[in-house]
Amino acid sequence: MRTLLPEWAPQEAILMAMPSPDTDWLYILGEARQQYLTIIKSLTDEGVRVILLCKDKVEISEFLSSCDQRYLILLEADYNDTWTRDYGPIAIIKDDRLRALDFGFNGWGLKFASNKDNLVNLRLTERYVILPETYRNERSFVLEGGSIETDGEGTLLTTTKCLCSPNRNGGLTKAEAEKELRNRLGVSHVLFLDYGALEGDDTDSHIDTLARIAPENTILFTGCRNLDDPQFEDLIKMRAQLSMFRNAEGMPFNLIELPLPDAIFDENGERLPATYANYLITDSVVFVPTYNQPANDTLAMQTLKIAFPDHKVIGIDCRTLIKQHGSLHCATMQIPTNLFNPEVYVK
């Protein structure tokens, strides 16, 4: 029997990857590294361990000297990009034992180079960072961590546009995609969102930009109250579909609406996919992306406190992350307790 772990399961660390000159961050490398410093410091200040992939351990160690070194592990590795959410290991429990599933990653449907990203989990296992006995090769199926949400009780939430993309697994039908998810992840109840898309999103509507499952049978979702916003109609349809969903026991979800950030545009006038749904859950803190929009930022954090009353809620300015069409959840991947080799922590 397999069980896909929810994000709020006990965690060992957060996996991240540092911007380097040979990633897409080159044009604003200094700014990008400051952004990552802000995130890493926010995490380590709260006692959250960060396992950071980097190209040059000595250089990055000096740059991150202001972070609490007790909670920072640097690992030299090669990668194309820094969005570890989508190529990091996906954890399940099988027969009461933890497993690290290594799915295929092809740059969000062949949009970007991914040859190095696709090998990260294998390399971490070969170096005994991921415990070899937990590693399972699932790379015959393309699946990104940002494309799935679970309650840990059998229900999985995803989007049709992403999971049935022709450039991921050849254009599966919903039934075919569901069969793969059931067999590989052990879920018993798959919900496909047919609506919901943010302008500027490169991921084909990853669920972590739109709707997130929370404890107590709750879904937080990206709302839109502005009738003139070109995203309004699709997000309203998404809300209506969410209201029709039921969990594995046939019960409706408690729906909580997150505000939509005011539109943010890049230097070419293209809208960026800013969303508060791209938050990160750790054992005791929910870290929320903010965009220097005091009213919206505050409302988003207050809303998340409703869903996570026992967690501290902390905002992290993610205006640089959004320039590369991602945000806080995209840049991080939780590592459940007992998945990584404890010897990695010996410096």
C-alpha cells in the first residue's frame, strides 16, 4: 500500500538550489542571490534546515555567512535551474517505509533545458544524500511536484492542462493520467481542475499557483474580484468547480479564498504570474510570498492563519522570484523526516 505524504507531514529539511551564472538568473544574478539569501535566512532563523545545491561551495558559504549555519547544508551539484519543487524527490510511504520517488522532468513540457535537473535525484542518491534504500526510479513518467496536491488521505488535486499536456507524457486522457497517479503514488481519489490559469505561467497551470489542500478538509484557492481582470472568468469557473468537488469520503471541502495580487509586469509589459497560493508549509511556520502590496499581502497572511491556526505565518518578499515566473513554493521542496542521510549533516 502506498500513501502520498501531504506537505505538512514532519519534515527534515527544505531543498533549494542557488542561482548561478549558468542558470536563467544570469541577467540579474546579484539580485537573484540576494533574493535567495532572504529566503534562506528567513527559513534558518526559524530553525528550518535548508539543504542548498550550489555550484561553488566555498563562494556560496561566504555569501551566506549571515545565515544560521546550524541549519544550512551546502551540497555541490549541477543543475539547469533553481525550481527544486519540480525536480526534487516526491515522498510516499509504501508498506510503512518511506520512499523517495524520482519522476521524469522535462522542463515543463519541453519549454526549457532540463537534462541536468532531471539527474539531480539520481546524483543525490549516488552520493548517499538520499538514502539509497529509499530511492525509487519513476523517471519513465513525467511529473512535477508543483503539479500535485494531496491531503495524505487518498485525495489528489491537480489540473487537466498540466497532467494531460501533450509535451509531458504524450497527451494522456484524464483516465490514463489518473491510472498512473493511482499506481505510482497510491492515491485513490483524483480531482482534475479544468479551469484556472494565470497569465505568464510557464507550467501549464500548476496546481500550486491556483489551489492548495490544507488540513481539516480545506482548500485555499486563488480568487479574483476584479471583473476587468482578464483572468476573472477562468478563476470564477475554477471556484465553481472547486465547490462541486468532494473528498474521498464524499464530503465537500471547506473553501477559503486567497486574494489575487495586483498585476505585476516585467520590463516588456508582460504580466507575471504572481499568486499567494505559492506558499511553503514547514513544521511550525507557513512562509508566504509577498509582493510589496501591503493590503493584499496582509490579507493573504491573515487568510492563511485561518487554515493553519497552530502555525506562525511569515511573509517573504518574492518580487525577484516572480521575475522568472515562479515564487516561493516553486523554489523549495520539503524533505520529510528520515528521507535524507543524517551523515550529510556532519560538516
